[in-house]
Amino acid sequence: MISEGKIRLNPRTEKPEYRLEPVKTQLLDSNWTDVPGYTFKWKYPTENSEQLLERIIIASS
């Protein structure tokens, strides 16, 4: 991995340092303001939008 450039030894501490690839995802905080509001389609009090349900499933998987 050193020859591939993924790890290098720190010259001062001689401990390995790992190179991380940049990510293209955006980190979210606990306030999900990007999920739009939702009106009840089926009149169930616990009904949620598919976008919100998808986010919850992905976050907990």
C-alpha cells in the first residue's frame, strides 16, 4: 500500500498516515431541512413522504 501511495510513514513519528479518497456525498446534520413538507394523502396520522422514509431506511442500514 505504501508503493500505491495509500499509506506513508510520518517522518517525525514513523507512524503510518492513511490517504483518504475525496467523497462526493454531502454530510447532513440531525436537522433534515432538505426534505420537503408533506400533506397527508391517505389521512393516516403517521403517514410520511417516501423521500423521508427512504432517508430513514438508508441512515439506519
